[in-house]
Amino acid sequence: MGGKSSTRERILAAALERFAEKGFASTSTAEIAAAAEVAEKTLFAHFGTKRALFNATLSPAVLVLVEPRIFSGVLEAARSGTSLRQLLESLITDRLGVLRRHPKAVKLVLQELILMPELRERFAKTAREQVFPTVLGALAELQARGEVRSDLPLPVVLRTIVSTIAGYLLGRDLFGVGGRSRAVEKRDVAQLVDLLMRALQ
């Protein structure tokens, strides 16, 4: 039993590596099998089809990124009394931390979000139910204190923040725009925060 489980895990690990690197269409089962050090027929014995293997690889990656604790840093950042600058810095650094902890899972999911409407809806549902209400509450408090422009509807403020952060992460980690060193990251966070504050204050 242990050998079977170990073989399956090796195949899944190799599949995550290859699918994240090249995407579903450009990755062959032969190269996944070679990376897992198994025969291709062994891969098919465990998963049946390439699509089944992809789904088995994608599901844990999605779960990692939609489970409630993955948003604990965001919810902590949106606590009462935080300033706009603190909120923005925390949101950006928290998402960068998720990328550092789960780079392959994030890359795979980001690639597939573009192609899979059901996956986008799953993420949207999690955000709507578990994250946005808390962040909107923090933004309402900031707006009441005069830290966010009163002429901007809060959903517009939230969309501006989310799209700016998401655009930065997509550009950096999916399309390879810019560097990834801690020094570059620190500079990027400061510049993104300044950019958003100029727009929102």
C-alpha cells in the first residue's frame, strides 16, 4: 500500500511541476512519467487519462488557495483601527507571502482561472463570502475617518485595490515582469501602496 501511495504522490508532484511550468495543453504524460520516474502505463493505471491527472493535480492547489486560513492575513489586515497605508501594505505583503509558500499551486491556478469559468466562480464565491465583507467594513471605517475619498463607492475602492494587487502578481509571477528578490519586492510594495493611496485619498 505504501509503495502505491508513494508512486501516486510522485506522479502528482511531477504533474504539478510540469503543469505549472507549461500548462495543460503543452505538457505530455510521457514527460510527467519521466519526471516521476515511472512508466507512462503506470501513470495511466493510477489516473486513467491526462485530464483526470490534471484534475487530481488542480484540486489540492485550489483547496490550498481557497481554504479560510489562506485569507487570515487579509482579515487581520482589515481589523478595526488600521490606517489605509497599513491596510494596503498588509494586503500586498500577505498575498506575496502566499505566493512564496505555494508558488507552483498559485501559478497553476492563475493559469487555469483564465480558461475555466467554474474555477473563477469558486474563487469569486470564496472572496464574496469570506473576505470582501470584512474588507469593505474596514474601508467604510477608513472612509468615515476621511482616509478614503468620500466620492468613491466602496465597491469601486475594493475593485481598484484587488485589481491592482492581482495585476502586479499576474505580471510578476505568470508573465515574468520584474524581479523577485526581497529588495525588489520591498520596493514594489512601497510603490504600489503610494500609487493606490494617490488614487484613493
